[in-house]
Amino acid sequence: MRLRKKSTVVLTLSLLIAVMVWSQMGMYLAHLLFGVNVKVNFFRFCISLFKENTLYYFLVITFLNSLIAYAILISMIKITQQFFLSRRFKARLMSIRNISLTASVFQDFQPQNQNIIVIDHERAMAFTAGFRRPLIVISSGLMNMLDHMELRAVIEHESFHQQKFDALKIFVLQIISQSLWFVPVTKWSYSSYKLLSELLADQYAVQKTGSELGLGSALLKLIKKGFSDNPTPVLVHFNDGVVNYRLQQLVDPDQVMPVRLGLITIVISVHVLLLFMGMVLLAIT
């Protein structure tokens, strides 16, 4: 329950920051491009602090316009790339789908959601892809490596990601963290949610299977296989020490996971957000 609350707080915090900052950017652009009368705006306020037609005035305008242009550009690029890459990736997955192994998964594990396929690939892989209709993908290499109990735990883990649309949430948080890089807490939210989503998926898998043994054994096999075949996609989810926290949770489920903000991140983010919040409150009143 604690992890679920933390993940909700982390996600909500990042979304609120994005709405607040992007709304200020939108107001500024509406004034700049269409002459809309905006009484109070963070970016106009920053510009007003400098005398017109001075060097500092032009530097500030250039910096703020570049900041907004970067945020818009990086968001559009990421969304466009994701759209085309997703279509190509899904087509590639379907081309190597193993129909007989997929049918055996349905028969042996009877997943609630039918959006699951097995692909012919020697690498041991399991992941959830897609935003609107998330698809669980399991490789034949993984099925050959894991026993029934371990494979069920992995499927339940991915089922949680599928049900919660974690791929979409993480993608949105990634865009926010990259476009609003000047608010460091957004980067923290992105990395923290990735960790929390993995821990919550593990909890779900343990609850569904009734034991930590299947998931723990599967993780250890994946780690051993990953390092022996380095580099491998297996290690993608193990970056930044995530696997250490996952194993710690399996050993001691009551252990508090360290998802904390650093002092520098807090100081910088608070100052930036106070300015934006002040502008929003003035605009409302």
C-alpha cells in the first residue's frame, strides 16, 4: 500500500508540474503569436525585469524563447518517433510470433488479458509494449530457460504493467522530464516511478502466485543469463540498481524503499515552482 501511494504521489506531482509550466508557456505563446492579452505570466514577468532594447533584455528573451522552443520541439520529436517506431516494432513482433507457443501460454496460464504473444527469439526477454492496448511479449528463449512457476511469476509481473498502462505513464514522465529539464524534480519523478512500478509489479506477481520463490528464482536466472551473455536486453530493467531493490523486497517485503529527493533537487525545484505558482495565483485572482 505504501508503494502504491508513493507511485501515485510521484506521478501526480510530475503531471501537476507539467500542467502548471506548460500552461504558462501556452499563455506566453498566445500573447507572442496572437496578441492575446495575458495579465500575469511567468515568462513576461522575467522579461519585464529588464529594460527594453538592452543587451540583457535581448539575452533573456532569447533564452526564454529557446527554452520554450526546446520544450515543444523535444516533445514533438519524442511523440513522432514513438508513433513510427511503435508501428514498426509491432509489425516486427508479429512477423516473428510463434503461434503454437502463444497458444500453449493461453492454455497453461489462462491470462485474463488476451494481449500476449510469444516470439521466436533466443534471448530471454519479457516486456510490455504499447500504449492504447499494451501487449505482453515473451521470447521463446525465456520459456526455455524458466520452469512453469517462474514463467507464471514473470507473466503476472508483466500483467500488472499491462493493466496499469505503465508503458504510457513512463513515456509521459520521460517527455516531461526532458522538456522541463529546468525543474529537476521531474527527472526524479521519472526515475522513481520506473522503480516503483517494478516493485509494485513484483508485489502483484507474488500475490497472484502465492510465493516469492517463482519470481525470485526467475530474477536470479535472468541476472545470471544476462551477465553471461553481455550485452543483452535482459539487463534493461536492471539499470540504476533496480534489481537490487527488487531482490531486497522479495527478501524483506516490509523494508522501506529509499525513494527520496536530493537536497539540490529540492532547492532548485522549489524556487522554480514558487515563481510559476506565484504567476498562476496572480492570474487567477
